[in-house]
Amino acid sequence: MTPLLEAHIHRKQFGDRLILQQVQLQLHAGEVVTLVGASGCGKSTLLRIIAGLEQDHDGEVRLQGRVLDGLTRDIGFIFQEPRLLPWLDVAHNVAFDMGRGAARSASAEARVAELLHEVGLAGLGTALPKQLSGGQAQRVAIARGLFNRPRLLLLDEPFSAVDAFTRMKLQDLLLRLAHQHGITVLMVTHDIDEAVHVSDRVLVMEADPGTVRAALSIALPRPRDREHPGVPALTAQVRQALHAVHAF
């Protein structure tokens, strides 16, 4: 099967520091894959390269066989913080397209209404970001990430700033929307439990320079059950792989 995404990053430096070296990554349509590893191993940098936000590197990224050379609507990005524009209401934040502003057509309004319903925020389109809870703000960010109907959704520790209960609800929301929209997901996380719960595969990165050192398959049925008897063993495998790579 031809991969949806292929990334071959030979080198990425910031000044004299080598951040990434010989990173080979393939994602297939419909997969949910997480990147785990110690802080500073290049996980977020790799995400930004794939998104087209970082272009000063030696390597290439292909989406459905097409070499990417910048931002594309086929890839959505959700940051660690919601990054909502405080002067725009929720609806216009969802429809905001980088470099183009907020779409205002009838079809855009219908798309926004559909997405707000899907993320559980129907009726809050006219609210301002300051009126939202942290979990609600991240739901708006998810809706914005889906607005352009991307093939691939990238998430950089998207649930790290919310409480544990909200985090679990957002994880389940992400899985439901990914399945519903047929989207491939690549997510950075530092939470091993989160990685096991959402992933089809967990990729373990090491640092200095950053590269992928291990890939673990998460063979759990969907929809995911946090109490599935296979969860503890898989969680232990990911933890052991991290210890082996980073020698804590």
C-alpha cells in the first residue's frame, strides 16, 4: 500500500546544533500515530517540517507522492495552545485560514456550524475566546484544524494544558472525529497512557540528534477501552522503549 505521507529528513540544524538526522517516517491513510521521546529530541520540529512551517532542512516530505514545498490545506495543524485570535468570535476562529483571514461564504458558515456541532460547541459560535474554558478553546482549535478537510492532521501536545478528565474526553473526541472524517493523525505527546490509548503505532525518538529509534504497534480494538486487559502490557512496552532509547 502506498503511504499517504513519506518524510525523509536527512538533517535539520538550528545554528550549529543538529536537531534531526536521518529521520524516515511513513504514515498510511487512516492511521493514528504518536511521537514520544524526551524533551528536545526534535518531535515538534519534525511536525513543523511536515506541516511546511519549517523549510530550512535537508530532505523532503511527500503527501500522496507529491513533494511538499510549503503550507497546504491538505494538512491541518493543532498547537499545544489553542492560539485563538481574541478579537474574533468562535465561528470566525474556526474559519480562519492562515494568510487568507476568516472565510465568510455561506458554505463556510455551514461548515463551521457542522464542525461546532461535532466538537460539542453548537450555539457558541458568537462567543469570544475569553469566554471559553481551556477544554472548549481546544475544541475550537480542533474544529479549525478540520475546517479545510485535511488528509493529515498534526497535533503538538494538544491536550497537555487541560485537566485529566477533560484530557480523556478530548482524546476520545479526536479518535471519533479522525474515524468519522477518515483523517490520518500524527501527534506529539509526552503522556504514555495517551499514546497507547489513541495510537495504532507509537514511534519513539531519541535526541542529539533526533531520529526515530523504535516503532511499536498498538493492537487494541476500536473503539478504545481504557480498561482493556491489554493496556498495561502495551504501556509497559512503550515505557521500556523510552528507557532503552534515553537511558534514564
